[in-house]
Amino acid sequence: MPLISTSTRGPLFSSTSDASDSSERRASSAKNSLFLFNDEGEFPEDHDEVDERSVLRYELGFYEKTGKDCYRGTLTFALRYDFIHRVLMLHVLRANHLPVEDKEQTVDPYVKVYLLPDRRNHCKTRICKKTNDPEFNEMFSFDVSFNTLSSKMLQFTVYDFDRFTRHGLIGNVIMRDLFDKSDLYAWTEYTMQIVCSQEKNDFGDLLLYLSYSVTEQKLWVTVAKAYNLRPMDITGASDPYVKVEQVYRGRRVKLRKTTTKRANLNPVYHETLEFDLPSTQAGETNMLVQVMDWDRIGKDDLLGCTILGHDSPTSQGRTQWEQCFALAYTDQGHKSKPVGTWHSILSEVPENFRDIPKAKKRK
């Protein structure tokens, strides 16, 4: 993370003038299918080739997406370790030059701060209304041993508050080495660039494989990996897992889930989920694939979704489904060669796939 400036200074709020000044400041995708399997239609023993091609594709797309919009202003804060109370002190001072889509508009910014990798220690500033240069001037502390600070990181996520919809992500600051510029015995001030790794309408990409057996009447969905997931929930990070729902005639037949990858915006799964699917129902079956952020408390958050099947709103979802069954009927009696496709994740579940009821069990 680029560091613009740093300085060491004396104790904060040490005089009446400081308090007065403080009071004044408070008033202010890929479109193509991939066949990355061996001749028997199985995953190769070594995934290096798959990973290499996937990473290359992602990185090329990544720089195309970000480009000139990578930097989203600056954030200024200060750090000091309090040896008496054994806490890391944080002073979030201000942000400057936050971007807006319309020159006549402003943002309502606030900052969430996490001490990584635990994520349990976090804090949030107040919301500063209608300003691109907010003055936060707020103090926080993290209960952490000085001896463990070398293994900790600070993540600052800057949001644009919205009363009616999901808060907008402006960008992130990651301080990977807390001792990079100071021993933290005295207050040290930092100004770092806010970086946004994605454009506003980019919710990441998901690599899925499909395979079907006419003989066994089974469908296999392999969740390979996801890249560049957005920290969409208010924590500023994600513990993603993928759940796949088999939907037949508007009712959920079966649901399967992958494992959860902790604090990972580029998770690798390589997990195969199996579904019973009679070939006569394939034309009226769709697979709702949702990438979720696991939360310890409360409801899990949706990071994005895609749909496989004839009713998919995306060309990738329809094409992959058709290719899978075309191969299956070509190789009758055998499990078809897996068809892999990168899917650009949708921000929301389409209306006709929301709140799907369970199918009634046959007696």
C-alpha cells in the first residue's frame, strides 16, 4: 500500500487549543468456456495448469477493470501503543479527495477498521454528511499484546452511507507492517492512499464446471474458485462459501454448500457437489449459485450470484448448461467431459429466483 507521508508527534488532546481545534473539525469476466480436464474428463492430479491460466485471465481482467480508477483519495490516521493499558491506540483523523460519480454530488463517508487476521476486533467512525474531505478525529483502541503486533495488520474500509440501499464501497487501506515506520512508542501519523480494487458494478468472477451422466441421471457442479470478490457486507472483509440450489418448476429440490474460506476474497475450492437430475427434467431445471459471506452473528450476506440453465439471465449460464447436456448425450453411458465457464457475478438474485419454496416430498 503506497505510503504518502508519515510523522511522529507528541500526545494528542494535550491542551485546550487542541480540544477546541478538535471541536471545530468535528463540525466539518470472461465469456468463454474452459475445458481444463484430462481425456477421461476428470480433474488432473496437479491443478497448477488450471490455476496458472485462471490467475492469468483474472489478472489481465483486473488491470483492465481498475486502471486509472485505482486510487480513491487518501486517509490520515495515527498509531501509538499504550503499554500501561496494553492496547493499540488508533486516531482516525481525516480522509481527503474522496471520489464522486457526479461533480455536483458529495458522499456521506465513514470508516470501518479491523485488526487482522482475527476480524473480531473492529471499530467504526461516525458518518460525515455531504463531504469529500471528512474530518473524523476519533479515537479507538484495540486490546492486543505488543508482542503479537508484528503478525497483525490494520484494514481500513471507507464506505459511502446510503439510508435506503446497501452502503457503497469507496475503497480500502491495508497497513501490513505496523512497525514499518515507527516502534509505536510515540504517536506516529500516516497518510495512505485509498485503493479500490474494482469498479462499482464489478462483483467478482466465479469459475464453475458442469458434468452430467445420462446413465446415472446425475449432475455434478464443481465450484473451482472465485476471484476479486467484493467485501460487500459491513465488515469490509468476507468469509465466502458457495451454495447451489437445484430449482425445478419454481421449487427448490435440493441445496448443497461448499466449505467456508475465512477472510479470503480470492477463494479456491475445487469442490464437487452432486445432484440427482432426471434427463426429462433438465429443460425445466435451473441451478441458482450464490456466493455468501458467512457471519458469526446474524444472517449471512449475499456477495453475488449466477444462474445455470435455460432461464439464466446471462449468456454464460445458458451456454454452459447447453454445452454440458450436448456432451452428455454425445457420450451416452459415460460421465460427460466437464465444461468450465467463468461467470461474472450478479449483484442480486433475479426476482423470479427469490424466496423459492421447497418442493413437496413425494409420499
